Amino acid sequence: MEPSNTSRRTFIKQCVIGGVAVYSAPLLWEMSRANAAIVSPELAAQWQTQVNGQSKPKFRNDGIAKVTGQKVYGRDYRAMDMEGWPKQQGYAFILRAADASHVYQGFSLDHLPASAKPYKVITAADLARDKIKLPDFYGDNMLLAEGQTADYLGHAVAILLFDSFPAFKQAKSLLQFDQTLLRFGEQTPFVSDTKDPYASWRLIRVEGENGAREDLYSPLHDGLFFPSVKDRKPEWLGNPNAKGTVSERGLYYAGEIDKQIASAQANQQWQVLEREYRTQIIDPMMMEPEAFNGWYDATSQTFHTVITSQSPQDFQEMAVHMLLSGPLAGKVKHLVVHSPYIGGGFGAKDHSIFPYYGVIAAVYAKGPIRLANDRFEQFQSGLKRHPFIMKSRLAVDKSTLKIQALTSQMTVDGGGRVNFTPSVTSVGATAMQSIYYTPRNDIIATAYASRNPDAGSMRGYGTLQSMTAMECMIHEIADELKVDPFKLRAANVMESGQRNTQGAIPNGTLRYREMLDMAEQDPVWQNRAVNKKDYEAKHPGMRYGVGFGIATKDYGTGAAAPSAAVRLAKDGKITLEIGFIEMGTGTQTSQAVVVSDALGNFADEVKLAEVDIWDAMQLVQTDNPYIISQQRQDEMAANPRWTPVKAMASSASMSAYYQSHVTRIAADVIYRHGLWPAAVSIWNELYFNTPMGSTNLHNARDGRWVDGKLTALGFPPLSLDILAKRAHDMGLVVGVMGHAFNRWAWAEADFDILGTKERLALDALALQYGEGNATFAATSDTTMSIKARQASMKSNGYHLIDRQAMSYPRAELNNAMVTYYAPCATLVEVAVNEGNGEVTLLSSHTWLEAGKVIVKELVEGQIQGGLAMGIGHALHEGLPPFEAGAGNGTWNLNRYQVPLARHVGVWDQRHTILPQLSDNDPSRGIAEVVMIPVVAALIEAVYQATHVRFYDLPMTAKKIKEAMA
């Protein structure tokens, strides 16, 4: 069979990895038997409407598909739903070890009835024999071998394959909770105790003589340095020397900070608060547990996969390398990766190890095989939010209320596999200062392996943990100083142009003070004392409290690499293709709206999770973008096909800013080099005495979209279908594919577009031209005839433009670590039940600075979702560590408490989205920050109600009741 579904796509482009042709089939919109197939295009198009002459989204772009059942998620697919697959679906089940302290000695399935026996059992011995290895990112020991101790609780020991659902179901019911199935021998030390730290970071900064605008020492100014390791612990060794190496200077200034704190504390100049804060393990609890379906078609030598992943690009490449060894080595000529919608991700489906177990199952299976976690399995094996222990110290000048120093030692539990732990640890460290300016800081963050399940890039990415601790210190030190917390915040709020703990200047305007002023004037805050008295008088046995929290979350990785392709059909229909996947954040809808800035209309179709179409730009990546030297970057940048990063995983806070950047540029190029000259041609031809004078229609920026039609300087408005036809007839630009790179600043290059050299914030550009019409000759200001333009589209249907004067952000900007921020503040009022400790949220108000809002309703949805997640983290959600936790395989929603409607104050939620400063403000990544200030606000509100401070989350009703006793 052919590895493409021609009924869904008229063609499919391919790339080659390791000799394997890789095909992406991003959105399996409908199952073959879905009733939603009857949804008409006219009905599907009704997601947008006109309000006062302006296009507005009426509901989400995928709304019709969602409510009619056409929007189908990855775990919903079976072999019978896949065109060309055999109809018989097989099933896989993973056996996992819930013991990480004894030698594993195997298992027996002799007790299974014949009807429930697997036809294949895959063990570590099979992988060793066939030389199959995990991708390097995930480490080793994919399956636990006999005679070894599990690396962590939940370590997979075997994959069982069944050829029917009844056999699979019967076996799973007998095996899943059988505590005696796996045999264990002698006790051993924990494997994690033998591993060096996953990562250790240190951020030392001392401001210069001119204060916040320069550094005596900082990571950006001087560079980063790292410790040696002794007995599995980091050692920051060296001779402190103010004029020595980067490490010697760092240790000198760290020592000076300690001396200054001790001296000022002794003479009572500074108020010094030292506290330890602990956060818990959190499960992301996405609605759709992870799933995989795969089949190797020996006839066509095609390996088919259906995955549920936020990072299909990475899976595509890593899966190929797994297939280059083992039973299918040399037999796989094609890899097809289907990336349907995923039912929630929260970061936990980004670089999850799960799909690779599916690959192994499919390698050994005799037909299509499905591996799908139930909720017990997802709790046991899915990525978790990292627990932090933070021993922190905050020093404030008593007379000025200015923060003088911040130090912290963070210990991060990374679980059994490294995953994104080093990055999460660094981001947690850089986030600790939150909205406050600190003239001196020494922040150490070290991540360790443990026998807990893996932890990864779950929403918040370390900042939720560290900024909550910082905000709690602000609350408590204000209490000790007997000053209003807003007064303390006002004295220390970071201003635009000041430097962060790494010595970098945050991009753009910081509106923290404006947000604080708005929150301070809120009636709930202003009337808190009166309201407390009145509420407690009317509600005996209830205690009232108000709490406030504020945070500013970085968004970005320092190596962001979005791509977008915008195509304009001859009938005016707009198609947008992007690499991002829809995770519930509304990316599909917002990106459809983004193109309207340039094209006056929303995209008619948005294709998500595109992977291989970007091969048209022929990009190559050679080095780690985080450690590349400037010399190496300069050397490689001379190659017009080189980029620091080819593709990026989808992330909740990345699409609004990063993906929109390329989408906007691509649409704008079509406008300026397609629609505008087409419009000028029509206006000159029909509405002006062109032979005898000039229309002065020389500047594309004079164009204005009104009611979806283009006008300029009083000329008649032209609809998009008319403009598109003329652009196609004239052979103008009607399709643009672009790639960008951001290392806390955008890369830029010159591109020749139809004879005009332009500087664009892209590092790759490819164009498509209209097919032309005999009536129209090449225009006088172009260097290519219509026929030549068509001939130039040789790279998968695009004309690949060679960039010139390439300028990448300098490699040293990696030391900035973060510079893009989005702030959010939350005010809550709560009532605490004296009898059982239960917290009732009476009301909440969120203030958010989102920059340019693309779709207001989507931002509001993020605010509401963030509130629920913050409430869960503060009051309800948490998994015990180690043997009592999720790794033992017995956790589900019967034990794990997520916030319910009654917990989140559904009818008493308010929000304020700060108005943008101008119409060209960038859109900020806000999907993570909206949950962070909720946590600190609730901690403070509970304190104001009970006079008990909590330093260990979550604040469950049981803990609160015990603390009040």
C-alpha cells in the first residue's frame, strides 16, 4: 500500500532520516465510520462572524468538529479506523516493577489460562540480543533485566503482546495488581544513590556602582561555571579571587554576599528571613492518558504509527534511529507518523518516553498493536511535576524597605530518568526573583535522580515552585517588618531596564507596578478587615482571609525555532500550516486569526502538527544551540541551509509569541508581494487615468482592510477572492514558508523577493508563485518572468531563497537564560472551616498582562484553567514520594484529589486583562503564568484566616485542621 492517505491529502512530502523516508500525517480528522463526516464545509466555516464590520471568532476553529464528534483523539484510533491497515487489532501491556530496593529475578505467566496468554513477551534479553537501544535523551535500561535492581518505581520489565482484546483484558485483570507476580531477591542500595546529579546551576550577581543597570559580576557579564562532583554531591571548589577566573570571581562575590548579610543582620540594618519551602509531586492529570498504535507493513516496508505527543518532530527522528537496529534493521523504508489531537498535555506529553515502548511493541508484533495507558498506568509511568526543596534567605533594609540580597539552595527531585530536569532546574533558579529587583543574589539549584517516577516539563516548568517560595517570603518579611505588603512590593518592584538575577535586561516594558496599583485598589483588599469581621460574625465556625500573589513567568527556551506556511488559493481561501499541535490552548483558532492582520481574513484551514513539509527549506542542524561557540556559529551560519534548531516541540506558552511571529511574517510577505501589487494593478486598470498620471500607490502600508476588503487612499475596496485571482494571474507571491530562530532575540537575514532585498526576522524563506495568465506579462520591477518563477519552485513546490547577511543572536545570550516575561497577579478571599479545615474560595480576581490579545475568549479560558490548576497545587493535589506514591501502580482519581467545580468559585471569578500599549505589541506566552500567583495568594489567605503559615504543599484540609488544633 502507499504510505499516504490520498483521500485526505492530495500529496504528501517526505524527508529522509538514516535512509528511511519519513512521512507525517498530522491530523486524522475523521474515523472512517464517524458520523461527523456529514458536517458540511459551510457549517464548519461558521466559527467566524462579523461584528461591527470586523471579523471575530464566534467559537473555536475546531468547535464544530468537537461537538459533532469529528474531533477524534489519538487514543480513539483502532486498526479498523486506519485506511489500509489490517482490521485485526492487537494489544500490548507493560509489566512494571514496584520495587526499587531488591534485585529483580523475573516472573512467570504459567498461571494464566490459555485464553489469556500473550503470543509474545518482550524482555530486556530481547533488546540486548537485537541491539535495540533507547534514544540517548532517555538514557538506558529501557526494560529492566533480570539480576538488576529497578532504576525507579514503575520501571518497565516486559511488554506482553496479545492478538485480541478479550485475551488482553483477561490477562491485564489478572496481572496488573498482582503484587507477587514479579520475583525479587536480595536487598540492594537504590540505583539513584549511585548517580551523579542530573544538573547543578549557580546564579551569582552583584550590581555595579551605577546600580541596577550594570554588573560587577553576573552570568551574562562573566559566564556560567559549574561544580565538580564528590560523593554524588556538587562541590563549588576554587580560590575566591576578585580578579581570577569566572569561577574564582563568582566564589569571591558569593562570599562577599554572605559576609554582607551576616554583618548587616548583626548590626540590625537588614531584616533577614531564612525559611525552607517544600513542594510536592504533581500528576498532570490530562484528560487523555497516553496511547500509541503501530503496524509494520512488510509488503511496502512501511512502519506506521499513531502517537499522542506534543513533540512529533522529535519522535519522528528518534524513532527512525531505534528502527535502524533490531529485527527490522534495514527493512523499514518508510515511517509514517500520524499526530492526531491530544486530549491535554500540560508539558507531560513533551518528550515522554511512552511512544518508544509502543515502537518496540510494534517491532515485535505480528500485526497492528495498541499500547494505551489506563489511568492507573498513567499515574505510575507518566511524567510528573518536580518536587522542590528550597532553603532560601531574603535580606531587606529596614529603613528603605529595599531588598538587599537573595540566596537560595534548591534541591530538585528529577525521578528515575533525566528527561528535561536540567532545564527545569535552571528555569526554576532564574525565576526565583519573580517581579522583584535583587542587587545581590546567589542561587544554587541542583537536581538529583531518585526512585520516584520521571519528572518532566509539566506546566510551570520549575517557576511555580520557586516563585511561590519568593512570594511567601515577601508576605512573611512584610509581617515581620510590620509594613503593608503592597508597600514592600512597591519598594522593590523591578522597573524596565533593570537586570535580572542573570544580569540580563528583560525585553520590553515591565508593567508590574501598574498591576500592583490596580490590585491594591480592589475592594476585596481595601475592605478586608471589615469583611473579615462581618463574615465571621455571620458564619460561626468559619475563618475569613484575603491573600494576594504576583508572578512573572518566562516564556521561551532560548532556542525556539517555529515554522509556518501560508498559502493563498486562487479563490481566496487561506491555508495555514504550522508545526504546533493543539493541546487545548486554542492554537488552531488563534493562528487562524493571526493571518488576518495582513490578509484581512481568517485562515480557512489550519493544519497542525506538520512535520515533514518543512523539508522544502532544506535546513540542517549540527550543534547543540545551548553550548555552541560564537566561532562555530559564525562558521556554520555561512551555509544558507544551516540553522541552530530545525524544529521545536509544542508548548502551552510558546504559540502566542513564537509561532505567531512566523505566521505573521509569512502572511505579511503574501500581502506585500502578492495582494498589494494585485490591488494596485486593479486600481490602476479600472479606477485611474494611469497613462496620464500616477496613483501614488507606492507604499503597501497605505492599505487598509475594512470588512475583509482591501482599500487604500480612497480607492474602492477589493475582496480577497478578487485580489487572489489577480495575484495568481500575475504570478505574484501566493505562498510563503518561513523558519525563524530565537535566542532571546530573533535572527535576521536579507532575502531577495521578486527583485527587492528585504530584511526579515527569519533564517529561511521559501516562496510559491501564481501560475500566471497569458494576459499578464512580468511586471517591470521584477527580475523574473512568470515562467521563470514557476521553474524556480523546485524545492517541494517552493522557490527556496538563499539568505544573505545572516545575523544570529550571539551565543553569549545563552547566559541570559531568560528575558521574555509575562506577569500575572491574583487576589483571593477564602473561608476556612474550623471543624474540618476545608478551604472555600469565596472569590478571585486575576490581573494579566498578555500583550496583544489574539482571541480574548481563549485568554479568558487560560485564566480560568490556570486558577483551577493553582488551586489544585495549593490545596488538593499531591503524590507521596517513593513506595507510597504513584510508582506503586495503585493511584487513581479515587485517591488523587483534583479540584472540582465547588472548589474553584465558578461564579465568583473576575479578571482584568491589561490593555496593550500599542497595536503592534507582541503577544505574550501566558498559559503557564496564570496558575502561579494563585498558589501564593491562597497560602497567604489561609494564613490571614488561621494565623498558621504553611511551608509544605499542598495545604490539605487535614493539615489545616491539625495546624489549627
